[in-house]
Amino acid sequence: MNTHSMSIVEVRCDAVDVGERHRKDLGEIDVLAASIAAEGLLQPIGITEENVLVFGERRLRAFQDVLRRETIPARVVHVGSITAGEYAENQLRKDFTPSERVAIVEALRSFEHGGDRRSDQAANRQLERVKAEEAARKAGFDSERTYQRARQVVEHAVYEVIAQMDAEELSVTAAALIAEQPPERQREIVRLPEPERQEAVRKLRRKDLPTLAEAHRQAKKTGKAILDRNLEYQLPMSMEERRPLIEKNLAVMAVVDATRDIARCALTAADVAAGIREFDTPDMDFAGQCRKSAAFLQQINQELDSHATE
């Protein structure tokens, strides 16, 4: 149960301690200010109880430097409460964008270190990694790897890429791939229509994959399936041995594709159920298929949860 909700208060812009920020290029503040003037501030900035900025520097600059407003809505992020595990991780995931959660991780780590990272001591590197993983989880990331990708976006991507990631128009992984490109190329990619943007990201992802020959060599050496640039798995076994794995892979992809379609559905579950009942017929048995699929997905979810807690 969440006993430490994050309250929203009105604070003076000049009272917010910005401190040293990772991001130097704040993008087109004038454009953001015009949007705020027209539509209002859609998301408050984040500050600690001591008025130290956690996230939202661009919003603060737009309010203070362009719109010349004296105060700004701010969400008080109780860093100590998150560190103590008194705020639900799924709530953090729901309430904050990926870039804001990156800032929360940094605030958590600063809080836990008391401002002293002692990064020059090699003996503390493993401890640092453990604490990074714990902070990432507490901030609502599903893994430390996802946090690192989101952090890469925050530190290296142009504003447009960050905005699309925060709006869930780009996955964290896709945004991280784009962030590796030069700034102008990043802007070109995010301005593409969605199908072309997805194809551009796929091409970027393939560049990280080995050639067919290298993938086959790695597969034989490691005994594991290796994906090559043709998006085909190279396997260290005969065709007869491969067939069950190929069938399993196709089945997994079918479930993933169906799950993505469900996740993008704009209707409520009640609306979908009503539609299924309307079109259900004895020969098609839509309702029966949906119940079977729902039970299967529930089993998958339980398996994922059980492995996540191991």
C-alpha cells in the first residue's frame, strides 16, 4: 500500500535548486513555452522536499525564462520513501515518464550515497552495480538494463526522441538505438511516418547483429542460438534438431504479435467483450477462444512473475 503519495505544490521558480544536470542541450525552449502557453503544463516538474530539482529542467526554463512566470507546479518526490520501498514500483512506472524515472534513479543513488559516490575505489564497483539495479527497480524500471538504455536516451538523444519515448511512441530500446546516431539523423528518423520510422529502427538494430558466418561460428562455439543480420537464428545442431526450436520461436512470435495488438487496443475490456458476444456464433465460438487465450496468457504472466522474483 502506498502511504507516501507525491503531492503537487506551487513553488517559486527561483527557489528551485537546479544543481549540476546531465543534459546540456535543452532543445527549443521557445517551442515548449508556446505549447505550455496554449495547452497548460501537462506534467509538473519534480523536486525533493528540499526544493532540489529531480526532473523537468526544460519545463522550469520555459516557465521562468520565456513565460516569465514566478511560480510553477511541482511534484514533491519523497526520495527517502522510495528508497525505503514505501512507494509502489508499478505506481512509479504509471505516474512518471521514462526520462523522469531516469532522474529519480539518480536522485535515489545520490540519497543512498549521501552525496559521496567514491567512484575512484575499484573495490566498490560491484556494490555500485547492485545499488544501481536496486535503484532502477525502485524507480519503476523492469531491469537495470532498461534504465541504462533510458539514461542513454536522456544523455545523448535530441529532445524530439526523448519526447516520443516519454509519450510511448518509441520504446526505450528503439529510442536508445536512435540516440546513437548524429543529432540531425535522429531528427530525420523521428519525423518519419510510423511505418518508415519502424523500418529505420529495424535497420539500426540489425547493424548490431553479427553476419551469417560470424553468427554460425558463435552458435557452434557457445551452443546457443545466435540471431544474424538477416534476422534468422543460426543454431549449432541438425535440421531435425532445429525444427522444434523453430516451431517454438514461431509460436512465441505469434503470441507476442497478438499481445502487442491487444496492448494497442483503445477500447475497454468491457467494450471488447460486448463486441465478442455480439459476433459470437456456435460455429466460430469467439467467446470460447478468448477464454482459452486469456487463461493461457494468465499462465504466461505467472511464469514471468515467478522468474522475475528468483
